[in-house]
Amino acid sequence: MARRPTSSPPRTDQRNPVEYEDSATFVRAVVDLYGKDVESDRHNAEPARQDIQFVIGDQWDPSVRSLRKRLKKPVLTVNRLPAFVAQYVGAALQSATTIKVIPARGGKRLVAEIRQGLIRAITREQHAKNATQKAMTNAYICGIGNFAICLKDAKNDVFLRDIVFETIEDPLGVIWDRASTEPTGADANHCVVPEYMTREDFDRTYPEAKGDAGWPEDEYNDTLMTSHGWDGTDSVRVAKFWQMKEEPVTLGLEAGTGDVIDLTDIPEQDWAGLVVPDKDGQPMIRDTVRRYAECHVLPVPAFWRGHTGWTFRACPFSELRAGRFKRRLFGIAGGLCATPKTHSACITFGARS
């Protein structure tokens, strides 16, 4: 049976996922990726932290503040930036948009309306509003914000899972693939999301995570893990490593509806009645790949747990960027910092007399 060719020009954006060979090799590769991603974005992360501190009121140079305090001179701060942030966020909320689903390629209008209703029901939940507003506020302040879209087990309902938005408070709480160029992070091949769990919750959730199994022996010790914030007395830092992988599939054009259907698990002898024939009378099929998201949980001590089956076209996180110039992010705090500094300094110098 003839198949459509899948050859394509050489690609320059091809990136390979981290394959599992053994626990130590896998963890070492993830840690190496994590370090490179953090280092490549350090020129954005450090100014972002400074912008956040500036917006919450820490607007004096540390050396100048220490000198004035030592000389017993006033150090006043008139923080006017929260008003500017609220102004930007309020304007964005007043012009909020909604998603409209339009049928295409033979799709039915009724199906599009049902999907549009589901999308609106998900985005109107309070969790979704909080997640997007927090990401937008962080983007205004320091140039970047993130939120997550995940599946959670439904409670008090007949459905198994719900699609929900999750708030990520820390604007730098998602370590993105350093090769990603899309403003939303849609082209990222992987990302790392560090989270904290209480010691009690961690022990109940991961009872098998005992000892140093899986962590490279020359890198694991209690002092190192504690000093780096991974393992504490009352909390444990857990890293979720998401990466995109591909699996081979066979797709075909369904007869009657024109929809693209998956023929991977259907016997080849049954394709003739399901798939539209081409000009040569052969079923219109194509061997290609399907992307899916794979998650590995790496708590401390280094124990990994993976699961697959989430057919996402990208990592289930979204990135909001306020602006980018030569791969440098900027928020409103960076552009407005001179005015509050001057204002606070003038009031302080006036109070000195």
C-alpha cells in the first residue's frame, strides 16, 4: 500500500530529549540542562529580582542606605510604583478578550460551539483568572510571568479529570529551555519547575524516595543538598522536569467528514472503508510523529518518577513577556526606577534639615 513520503529539508531546530538509561545518568543530564538554562538567562533573572525588590519598596542602594543609617540620617522611601502597576493591570483587565472557536476543514459548527463553551467555562474559573492575572502582573513588574495548565482528578463529579489553570507566584518559577524563542515558550523542548513540599507531605507522597538511590554518588551529600535549598528540616524541594518527546503514528483522512484520524491501532485491511482514496485509488495515509509531554519528578534524595500519555503539542506552561530587546527582558519597573529614586531622595534630603 502506497504511503505519502515524509522527507523534508534538513532542520536546524531539531533537539533531542533526554533518554533514560539509568537513574544516575538521567539525573546528571537533567541537572546539566538545568544549570545551562539558568546560566543562559542570568542576565534576565538578576535584574528581574532587582525590579521586584524595587517595586515592593527596597529602592535605596545598599551601600548608600548603610552609610546613611550609620550616620543616623533619615532613609525615607515613597513607593509610588504599585499605583503604576495597578494602572496597567486594570487597563488590561478592562480590555480582556475571549477565545472564539471557528470550524474549519469540514468541522461542524455545533462541535465548535460546544468546544467554545468548554473553553469559556475553564477560563472563567477563579483559578484561571488568578493565574493569568498574576502572570500578567509579574510581566509588568519584571518582564516575565508564567502560569500552568494541568489535569487534576475531579472531585464531586462524574468526570475523571478537570483542566485547570495553576498560579505560579514566582515570575522565575519556570526554568525554560534556553533554545526557546517563542514569547509563550511554545517551542521549548523542556522546562524545569521547582516546587516546595512539607516534609510530611513529601514522605506520604513518595514513600519510596529513601536514601541516595539514583543520585550520582560523588554529588550527593546532606550538607550540599541542604546548603542549596533542596533538602531542609521542614521542607523538600521537588523539581518537575517536563520534556517533549515524539512517537510514530499513522494518520489518514477520514471519508465523509474530512477529519484527520489516527490509524495506528486499526488493522491495515480496514483502512479502505475509513480513509479517502487518492487519485491512484490508495488510502490517503501518512506516517508521521505525534508530540507528547513527559514529566519526571526529581525530589531529594534524587528519585525520579515519570509518566507519559499527555498529548500536548508543547509543555503545559505558558510564558508572558512584557518586552524583549536583544534577548533582554524588561518591565515597567526598569523604566520608571529613576523617578521614584529621585523622589525618595529629595524627600529624604529635605527631612534631614
